[in-house]
Amino acid sequence: MADIQVQEKSRGGKKKPKKGDARVDMTPMVDLMSLLITFFMLTAAFSKPKVMEIVLPEKIKKDEKVEPPKIADSRTLNIILGPEDKVYWYPGKADPDVTILQETDFSAEGIRQVLLDRNRALFRKIDQFEKDVIAGKIDIRQDSMRAAISQLKKDDDTGPIVLIKAYKTSKYKNFVDIIDEMSIVGIARYIFTDIDWVEEKLVVDAINRATATSSGSAQ
């Protein structure tokens, strides 16, 4: 509330100040406050940080001798992130005279289908477990549910062991995409490692074959 002074003339000709009350109508401010509260509630919900969970292996001490785990070639799946959002893969060990890279992409029928075909048994177990939780057959809390799924992955001894490597012209976006695919399919064991010279040569050969095929089709 504010006071304003209004001058009035008295009988003697002198001006006499007169006090008056000025009221401010606060009713429109209620609507404005409601809009601001709604705006901040929505923006706060949309700006929640997104966390990507990555499990890293335990750090080996300097003088500690650790024998590397033996991996069967039949369970090993090598994935190479190539240029232009392409994905190359091959099973087992790389042989420059025998191995031919298979080319795919990040679509639902691409690398995801390759991973599903090799991880179908574990994927079915996790999918059935989640359906039982939703249906109420299994009474479990959210944090306990995640722990149970992690235990299913840990106990798995048939699923693929995925080795992920990046070609020199691959994109960082594809690094995030492949992690998402690992999570969607439920791959229990995967690791990021450096690409070697044999695999680089295989990628170059795959690119040259694709270029030659497209040139032949154009002619």
C-alpha cells in the first residue's frame, strides 16, 4: 500500500496537502505466480541429469600378477565402430587371410539383432523376470530388481563376450549408441579395447569392397 499526497486549496488561498490511500490490485499476480510455479516444476523435471552406468574392472596393483581370463572363441564377438555410423563385426579371432567383416548399422535390424541372436537365452531370462515383476508374481523392490538382473548376468555362462573397438574415423556418438545396445539386449560381459593392425586392415578392405560394389552398381 502506498500513500499519495493531493494538494487542495483552503479558504485562505493556501494549498493544503491531503493524504490519500492508493491500493494495488494483486489479483493478476496470483495467475502469474501459478504460471511461474508450473514453469519451474516442468523445467526442473526435464533437466534431470541422465546417468549412464558403466561397470569397470577392478584396478590391478603394480606388483600383482593376474592371469588373463581364457575366453572361448565360440563366445567371442568382436564389434568395430566404423566410419559413417557403420558397424563391423566378426566372431572369434581375426585372421587376415580368412576373416571377412560383416557390415551392419545401429537400426533395430542391425547390430541389435546380431546381439540378440547370440544372447537369446539370457535375454529371455531377463525379459521373463521383468514380466513376472510387472504381473506381481514376484514381489521385489526396484533396487533389488536391478541387483537380481545383475546376478542373472553374472551367473550366465553361455552368452557372448563382446569386444568393442573403434576405428580411427568413428564418431563418439557411436560409442554411446553401442553402450545403449548392450543395455537394451542385456549383454552381461563386454569390454572396450584398442583396435589392432589386422582389424584396421580388415576395415579398409570392407570399405574398399563397399566402394567397388557401389561403383559397379552405378555403371
